[in-house]
Amino acid sequence: MNNSIDGIVLSDVNDKILYVNPAAEEYYGAESEELIGEELGFSIDKHGERVVTIEDRKGREIKLEVNSTKTSWYQQEAYLSVLHDISSREKMRDQLNETQRTLSGVASGLPGQIFQFVVHPDGHYSFPFISGSENSFSGLRHEVLQKDAEAMIALNDPEIREQLYSRIQHSVRTLEVFSYEYPQKTSSGHVHWLNVRAVPYRGDDGSTVFYGLALDVSDRVRAEKKQRMSERKFREIFRISPEPILLSSIEDGRIQDVSAAFLDKFGLSRSDCVGKTALELGLWPNQEEREKLVAQVVRDKVVHNRNKVLRIRGKEYFFIVSSTILDLDGEKGLLTFFRDITEIREKEQELRQAKLEAESANKVKNNFLANMSHEIRTPMNAIIGTSYLLLEDDLDEEHRRYVKMIMESGNHLLSIFNTILEFSKIDVGDPRVDQRIFDLHSCLLYTSDAADEEDSVDLG
């Protein structure tokens, strides 16, 4: 008993010390001779183990785990007590609790949850510590997971469960860092995407203890999924667009991709384009012009309907160009759409030429009409003048009516020539309005007489 690291004390039924070993002397802080006959310092628990606190001669409190059993001493009833100092263990427990409180305070300011995960030698899992709110990413309360971590794993689909078990066991065997991003189902059926990273350590009892951090990356995963969907849609549009499309680096102008319509339009292959600069393909006459476009796109985010002439392999093309900045696979590029207006330009040129020709023909027509009107006006004046002179003679009523009709018809024909000249002036943009007073009744009567006279003429 003298060599035992635990204190051994023999006491009578009145809790008086009968014997102490050296370890017990250390607890009480006194020699054996001083302690024999003194009070034990605690009452004996006749039912066995208990935890007591004693005070030594120096006033120091010591917490002891006491296990007492009934015995006899020189034919007297006595109790043998084994004393185990748990002060250091209690102190370590207090320190651990304080450390966990400090860790919880620090962890509360961090994203995600800090955790301690244990794979016990018997194969069951537990979470001794999880920071943050009472509910974990699984929706299960912490006290549930502290006893059985597999309740969290069991919420997942079979494929995810298999992956989790496989990765955990691999880290247990190799002590390699556990790293996994996966969709964790909650008890309510929702899904949180978790990024989990934990460092394993081998415990003295054969358990494997993981210290790690679990981050909820659901927002990032959803954003990445949305980005991938947008990229797939873009690539589909890129593939089927009937208009040429070019994607180039915004930094150095090197072509990253071109649409099938671009290759068909210019008679190029993909290897002719990808990796080369737009300047090398002849899309830009010089670097300065491209830099101006890039600066405008960066400033305005998009450039619409810019006319551009391209000369590729000696052939000239006319395009309306629109450009914007595109973030694809995390890299900014210059996306340019080309609308071929070469045929439209050619049609416009043909229309302009046809217009010039029509204007020239119209000018010839107007000159012809002007000349002809002058040529006809001269004999008409003679006819009208002669008719006027005949009216001065002594004519019978019938002949006078004929001559008067000749003169009025000549004046009417002269008026028609003047009208033709007015139309020519309208064509050249110089119309003139001639305001005159006329007798509508006389005009209609003259027209009627002329028609009646024409019907009575003998054409035989």
C-alpha cells in the first residue's frame, strides 16, 4: 500500500484516521503520526464511490474520488478508503469547457459551423462539438448528433451516404484530410450544399477525431448552376445563329471561338481563326481602331449597329457590327455580332444608279417637250392670227361660226401646250400657278358646239 499512487486511508466507525499511506499524507499535507486519530475530513459513504473535497493543513482544497469498503482492524469494525485525486482532471475539464466556450464565441463570428467529429473504436460516429445555432445544417438538434452522427448521414440519398461513408473510412485509415462538397438533406426535406473540410487525428483510445469546418455553399452552387445554364444557352445560340459571331479576348484580341456561320461566310476553318488575333485575320485595319471599340464597349457595356468594312482574303464585305462584354468561364471576352449588308449595299448602289438614269431621262424628256412646244407654238400663232383676220371680213353667219371655232380651238390647243410646259416645270421643282377668270357656261357651250359640229361633218 505504501507504493500506491492513490491515497489509502483506514478509519474507524467514527471517521477517525487509523492509518494513511504516503500518497494520502501528500493529500492531507501532514505526516502519518500527525494524522492518526484526526478527523477523516469527510463522511464514509457506506454504499461505495463518491467525490469529496478536503482541505489540507495549508488550506489547499483537493477534490478526491473516494471508494470505501468495510473491513476490520484489530478485531474492530473499520473502513478502508481509496482516494484518487481528480483535482487536475476537474481542472482540465474546466479548462476544456472554457476552451469550448471560447471556441464557440470565435466560431459564432465565422461562416459555417466548426465541428468535432469522432469515429469511435466500436464503429459508431458522434459530434461532441458543433458550433453555431442549435440546429445544424441537417435540421437535427445538436444533442441528437452528439450521440449519433449517423442520423445526419441517414437523411441523404443512398449514393451520397455511400460516398460519405467511403470518404470517412478512407480518412480514418490514412489520416488524410477529409474534403467533400455534397448536397445534405435536412429533416424537413430541404437541401443544403455543404463544403466540408476536416483534419483527422488518432486518439489514445483508438478513436479518430476530426476537427473541421462545414460551409453552406448553396448560394454559390445555385449561382454556378445558373451560370452553367446560361452558358449552355449561349453556346446553343452561338451554334445555330445564322449571323456570324466572334468571341475574342478583351485583352489581346485573340480569337477564342467563332460560330459556324462565321466560318461559312468567310470560307475559313476553325484552325484558321482560333488563337489568332482579329488583326491577323484582317478584321481590323490597325490596332488603334480595335482599341477604340474596346474602350467604347467597356464604357457603354454595348455598341450597336456600327458600320464596318472587312476585307478577308481579298474580298470586301460590308457589315453592321454590334459588340458587348461577355463573362464566360470566369474570363471576360468581347462578343461581336456581324450582320452582312453587302447585298443590301449593292442593291442601294443599283437604286442610286437607276435614279440617276431616270433623272437623266426625265431631263431629256423635259428638254424635248420644251423644244416641241416652241416648234408647235409658232404655226399655231399663225393659225390663230389668220382666224382673227378672217373674222374681220364680211362673212355669213355659218362661215363666221366656223372661223370662230378654228380660232377658239387654236387657243385651246395653245393652252394645252402651255400645260405640258407646266408639267415639265413641276418635274424640275419649279411649278407656277396661273390664276385666270373664265366663264364656265361659255366653256361648256363651246365644248358642246364642237362636239355637235364634229358629229355633223361628212367624212365620206
